Amino acid sequence: MVKKSFVVYFGILIIILDQITKYIAKSSLELNQSIPIIKNFFHITLTTNTGAGFGLLKDNNSVITFITILILGFIFFYHDKIPKKGK
């Protein structure tokens, strides 16, 4: 069984690495410029997305924020009501 703390720490590590990568890209690239990491295979390209995944709800950040708050509220409300295995 994977401990909850490992999952939380791993998630935090992924978020930190994501933010570091974004910071480096923003500070060293122009918009739509690429840096090859592995030639002909993997490049980092600076681009923007004002919506959710794949450009859904483009330029509707207030709608995305509202939906996110609703989902988080649902998760926090029902988290303790889910039966635990072994109890």
C-alpha cells in the first residue's frame, strides 16, 4: 500500500519541477521559440494557453475558476464519507 504522504510529496515535487521549467522557459525564450533537449525528439517550446486543457473554455478563466472551486468543494466534502478498506 502506498502511503498518502509519499503521494503528497511526489505531487509537490512534480509541481515544483513544473514551475521551475516554466520559469526557465519564460526567462530564456521568446514566444513560440524552441530549445532542443533531445535532438529531433524532445524540444521545449514557450507558448501560452488561456483556457483549460487543449484550449477548452479559451479566455474564460472565471468559469474555469468556478468549476475548480466546485470540484474541490465536492472532493473535500465527500472525502471522509468514502469507506476505507480494512475498516
